[in-house]
Amino acid sequence: MDGDLGDFLRSRRARIQPEEVGLASYGRRRVPGLRREEVAQLAGVSVDYYIRLEQGRGPSVSDAVLDAIARVLRLDDTEHAYLRAVARPPKKQTPRRRAPRVRPGVQLLLDSMERTPAFVLGPGMEVLAWNALGDALLGFSRMAPARRNIVRQLFLEPGGRDLYPDYAAVAAQTVAHLRLSAGAHPDDPVLRDLVGELSLKSEDFRRLWADHQVRACMYGVKRVQHPIAGLLTLPYESLTLPETPDQTLVVYTPEPGSETAERLQLLGSWKATTAATIN
């Protein structure tokens, strides 16, 4: 997205002090961290070249230059990959992305997971498919299809904040993952519209997006405060589907026999009873 490369590099320069990279710090600095001239010097490129790169006006940049800049700015592997993505975005193709579809076999896989909440996300963290327990946990079927999105639920939907006791950490992690996806899909209109809407309507999102943190959230633990099941501690694993790499299968994996597992079983029974009553 426009300006991402320059903003990202500036944010990473700001977190490194000259003394950390063996440079003397003289006088008062107008900006925190390293100057552009210092990054250029340490990376072994001309100042003009680095300035043009940071302004998005540079020519096609080589792996060697990006690797040198990543080393100077002490980027981790995820940040390094993000730098490559935003510095060399793919050529524009179709201006619109079709609504992703989940293969029937993947839906059958979801439905076979009766004791674990599971769902499939698209590149903008839109919810594409889910199983019964995933729906009971996060309420996907109650959302309007156009608003069925993990990020939108977290920042814009009523009760989204209350769902997570560790809201600040979950929000930061979610935005960092979304930014990583945005770097890989710079021309995706769905992502652009989502970021625009969230930036306009949520101060929390706007602040976190401006931090330019990038992180692949492929596993971890989340706590969910469910209105019926109570407090749930949910380890999760995220798997990219090989045939459709823009789709990610997310599975919550509570410890067998744990209090959370027992509460999920009760939640599943409640969901099935409710559905039978309605039908």
C-alpha cells in the first residue's frame, strides 16, 4: 500500500540508537534513532540511493541491498520478508479479487472436528468457513456476510473488545498479522477497503497500524471470555492450505481433559440443542 515502504523503514530506523551500531552520537537529533545517511553508510549504499528507496522512487532493488538494510536495521525474519514484499511488490494484475471459496473437502474436514473450534480465514482475515463449535465460540453465523471478519469483529463490532481479556495483546498481534498480509497483497481491494474503514472508525486500530509491526501469528494461546462457556484458555495452530495459499485453517486445540475442553464440550451441546429447537 502507498507509503508502506518508507513508513516501515522510518519506524525501524527510529528504534535503533547510533551507539548500538558503533556510531558516535553528536549533538541534538531532530528524529529518534538512526538518520538516513547513517543507514546508507552502514548498508554500503549511497545516501541518494537510500533516500530514493525510502521515498519509493528507487529502481528495482537487489536482494543484496535489502539484506544489508535488514542487517543494519536488525530486522527479524518476518520483518525481512515484509521488507522484500513492500520493496518489490508484484506487478499489478486484475484490479479485483474474486470472493474466495473454500473447497467442499475443506468444509468436510472442518465438520469432522467436533471437539475443537476451527475456521478458515482469507488474506484479509475474512472468515470463509467454520465448524459448529467455531460458530458457537465466535458467532460467525450471526454476522452479516459482508462484515464476517476477525479484525472487524475485534475493533468495530459490539462486544468484540469484551471477548478477549488480553485485548491489548490480541489487538496488537492481529494488526501485525494483517499488515504482513497487506504487504504480500498490495493491490488487494478488499484489504485496502478494510484498512481504510478500520483506520477511519477505530482509534486503537489507527494507532497500532501506524506502529508498522509485522508478525506471522501461526500459533499461540488466546483467552476468550465467552458469555455462556465462561473463560476459555485456547492454544491455537494455523495452517496454510497447500492448494489455496491465501487461505489459512485455524484450529483451537484445548488440552484434553482440561477445564476449557469440558466447557467447550458443554458449549457444543448447547449449540446443538439450540439449533434443534430452532429447526
